[in-house]
Amino acid sequence: LAYANVQLMPDPTIPSAETGTRHRTAERVAKQTGALVISISQQRSTISVYIGQTRYQLDAVPEVLAKTNQALATLETYRQRLEQVLTRLTALEFQNAVVLDDVLVVLQRAEMTTRMAAEIQRDCIELGAEGRLIRMQLTELIGDVPAERAAVVLDYHVDGEGAKAQLALEALHALPYRQLLEFERLAALLGYPRDVNPLDHSVSPRGFRVLSHIPRLPDQIVKRVVGDMDGLESILRASQRDLEAISGVGAVRAREIREGLRRLQEHNLVDRYLQL
């Protein structure tokens, strides 16, 4: 604009709640064109962003940094609690002693952790280059939480892997916070009746989550193993020959699966001991 030596002249009949000339023009241009418009006020030390009917005023960098660091501390607490319930769930899966309550606790914690990470990610966008270190910490903290959440749904959804499981994941993400605290609502997302008692209802995992922790085991092989075997307990009891009989597995992968499951059980025992 400075190079062209012109001014923006939007339609003056477009309604605007802004009082300053610069901000009023920016709002009208955004509404008229649908483009992203940035208005900077040197006098008030503010930056406002307009797009369509939406207006957003950027906060000062020190304020956003303070808020984001506090959110990171909260996220770290959420992640620690999630690790505890995941370790417990893994132990119960190897013992075939899972009840629905154990699954719902993991789903609830994983979703809360994911939502907190999404809020921090939005703050990082606002911080720009100032948020580089925070983005690194966020990546380290969130890790494979989304994948773990998805695997839990695949393991325990009543209808198994498929469109309904994907819809359950989307519905979980869309749940208001208050409903996320209601286990009856979470159970319904997995296809269980609302009147089921999560503390008494035994469930068995299909094996998606545990098998996904075995290094270098492709997702396609995980799906074939789960599809051919009758749940995680059946996979744990399977012999070398049983696993080799599954299409695409073969002798080498069958041995890797058996060894991987054995190591996962040992690591889980160590993790539970360290949490005591």
C-alpha cells in the first residue's frame, strides 16, 4: 500500500463497531473481501486480526508466555497421570482382568491431555518465533497420546475396528468438558448401554494398542494378527506356528511378536514398580 501510495476504501455502508479509522477500515475490508487483515495501533500498542466477521486482538508476548508456561506445567501433570493409568491398563490387559472403568479412565485422561496440548498449540501460533522452545516441549510431552487414544477405542469399541470406531473418536473430541467427566457418556460412545456398571463390566482388548508398541511391526500386520486371533489373550497364548499361519507374518515376524510381547510384559512390571 505504501509503495502504491493508495489507501483501502471499503464499502462505507458495512457496519463496524470500531472507533478508530484504521481499525474500522480493517474490519470493513475483512468483511467485504473475506481476506485476513491485520491492523496495528502504535498508540495503544495492540495488534488486531480480522477475517470475515471475526476479530481477534493479540495479547502481549509476556502475557502469552506466562499463560503458556502455566499450561505446560498443567499438561505435564496430566501426562504423568495418563502414564500411570496406561501402565495400569497394560498390566490388567496382560492379566485379562480389565473392567470398563479402567478403559474409560484412560480415554478421559487421554482426551484431557490432547485438549490441553491443543490450547498450548494455539498460543504457540500467537507467539510466533517466541514460541519455538515451547513447541519443542509440547512435542515431547504430547508424544504418542493421540495414537494411544485411538488404539484404546479400537481395542474396546463394541463394534471393533471400522467406521463406528472412527465416529466414536470424533464424538469424543467434540464432547463438552462436563460430559467428558461423565463415564456413562463415555461408555455410550464405545457402544455400551448407559445403564452398564463400569466397575463390574469385564472387557477384553483386541490387541491393537499392545501390538502397536512392538518395534518395526507394520500397522497392516497388526490388523491381520488382531483380525485372525480372538483378542489379546489369544495372541499371548499363540504359538510360533499359530502366528506364522497368519497371512503376511512369517517365521521372522512371528518370533518378533512373541519376543516383543515378552519384553512389553517385563517393561510393564518395571514401570509399575517405579510408580509405587
